Amino acid sequence: MTRPRRPNIVFIVADDLGYADLGCYGGREPISPVLDRLAAGGLRLTQGYANSPVCSPTRFALATGRWQYRLRGAAEEPIRSDSRGNPALGLPPEQPTVASRLRAAGYRTALVGKWHLGYPPHFGPLRSGYEEFFGPMSGGVDYFTHCDSRGTHDLWLDETECAQDGYLTDLLSRRAVEYVDRMAADAATTPFFLSLHYTAPHWPWETRDDGAVAPTVAGNLFHLHGGNVHTYRRMIHHMDEGIGWIARALERHGILDDTLIVFTSDNGGERFSDNWPLVGGKMDLTEGGIRVPWIAHWPAAIAAGGTSDQPCMTMDWSATVLDAAGAAPDPDWPLDGVSLLPLLRDATHRLDDHRLYWRMNHRGQRALRDGVWKYLRVDGHDYLFDLSADERERANLATRAPERLAAMRADWEAWNATMPPIPGDATVSLGYGAKDMPQR
């Protein structure tokens, strides 16, 4: 297959979406017809992972194409709204990003939706490669008041706070359509990179039809309005509708075939999500916390109806996007992710020796995926699973295969030794900043 022209890129991230919430991943309700069609018309990956089981660490990896552990801000699991003004907790502007490298290669760049990588004045999308930004800076906001968990209004246009009426998912979708409309005329010669990061279906669980309901601050948590599985599924359907608006805009302008659309989630599902057959969820390194939907649609390069069980993770998509665009990574900040472009062109392609590693301060968790095998530690207990026969992680083979367990434990510890240590609470209070951490 000849290399197509540089694609436009629409990179869509859902928030706390479960592995089996979508119809194309076995969902029990018909709530995702648009995403199901994109999957049928492109490539669906069944062994795709998030870099972390929580929000902002995965977003550090997505932005940089590197292990999130290299950056101080990602040690927060996740960055909280009370971190406003903290100069240490965020994505340093000097760190090259996918957006900045694409921009240097001639792409137009925009982020519509959730940032969650630190607060102004020290951090922000416009300081990390994006020309335009519309959305919230924090992790989760009310869908109508657009206030964060502390009651602070958090909706921005570039670096100016803005007030807009409406359901947040729809506001983001409409802004994305408007961006496509503006960019389409020049897309053949000046392609665009649109990061569309929904907050759906993250709590507070509110549908388009609920109307404005002010959040209640109780500690640092929202009043979880409308919390039930039906509301949750309706939120996913609203997001799916918005993605349909964007796909139709691309088609209307004749650029759908030359646009790479990627869809995933920042981590596994939470309270009302469907992770079947996986166990666990957000905050866990069991499969339900890190295995997520992955859909890639690009008619000019990806054959319809493809499925792959190649294990891969968020930062691999960062490398893939740069590769597809012909944009070189910064040589002083080498990527940890591996390009999946050969896999997009041939769904049977396999990556050699592609091991995936995780660690979390929460419950002292660690994990390594190597082929069909997974090493897991939680609360000081080690587990070994053959995921090809035991996706539900029920049969601990640690005592049956002690040599394999020891080898994978040693492998994980050797990898971990190459990463900065997890800082304790004291380092945060002392202002331990990103510039103080080993970066390369």
C-alpha cells in the first residue's frame, strides 16, 4: 500500500469509559452506533491499555509519548483541583509534546475538552503545543454549571475564562465541528490535529435532559446527581452523537477518508461501567482498570473490519500519530511509545518483544504484561496470570510457575530502576518540581 498523504488527526478520549460499554466491545445496550460504525469501518484493538488506571497520568503519557513516571506531576494519582497554582504539578512547557511536534511539522493544533495537566499560570494547553483550547482545566466539572469539585467555575477559551450555557458534552462536540469547518478548506495542504477529550462519562452523572443542577460541595466531592446505570449509558450516547456530528462534518468537507480518527479512554470504567469479562476498574492495575477500547478509522490507510489482539498502550498511539504525520520526535526527548503504523496497515502485524509496565502508589501496585503473561502486585501480594486462558485473573499461577514469576518480577524491577522514584508527601510540600526530576 502506498503511503497516503499526511492525514488530519482527530484523537478522541473518553473519561472513565468501561471496556465493554460500547456495542462493538460487547455492550449490552445500543448506545454507541457511531463508534460501532467507525470500528466496523476501521480497526478494533482488543488488547489496548491505558498508561494508568487514573486520569491525568495517562494524559501525561499521551501528551509526551513517554512514560508518565518521568514527570513529577504524574506521580499525583490524579492531579486534584486543589493543586491550582502549584508550580510542580503539571506538564512543563519545555517538555516536547505530540502537539508541539506536529505544530513544528506544519499541522494546525487544537485541544477541545479536558486538559487535566496542571493549572495556569505555570501550565496549560497553549504552553504545550496547542494553538487553540476550549474546555476545562481540571479533572471533572459539572455538565451544566461547568464548576469543578470545589465549586470553582472551570471553562476556558484559550487562557481566558468563559461562560457558556449548555450541556458540556454538546458544547465540546459543537466546538469540534466548528473547528473542522474552519480547518477543512486548507486541510489538503495544511492538515490539522484535533484532540477531543470528553469528560463523559465521568461523574457527576448528568444527561442532556437533566437541566442545570448546581453541584454540592461536600469535602471535595460532587453530589453525584442522577447516579444510575441508565443515566451513565445516556451520557455515553450523547458523546457518541457528538462524534457522529464530527464524522459528518469531515464527510461533508470530503476529508473523512484522509482523516485518522482514534478513539479510546483514559482508564478503565468506574461505578456504572461495564468491564465484562474483566475484573476491577479505575484505580486498579487489574485488567478492568487499564484495558480500554481502542478504535482507529482511516479509510485511506486502514482496511475495514480489522481486529487485532496486539497488546499496546496509550503512548504507542502518541508515537503512531507522529509517524503517520511524518513528524519527527525531539531527539533529546526520545519516545518510549512504539509506532503502530504497520499494524494500522496490516492488522496481522505483530510487535516484537513489546512489554508493558505499570506502577502505582495506591496500594503499592505494579504490573507487567509480556505476551500472554501478566505479573501483578497488590498490597504486597504477587500474582501471575496467563491472560490467554484467564482474562478474569482468577487463577494465580505464582506457585505453579515460580521461575516465570521470579523472572517477570526481576524484569519489572529492572525497568522500575530506570524511572524516577515515586516522591513522598514531603517532596510535594517542599515544592519538588518537574525541573528537579530526571527527565531523559
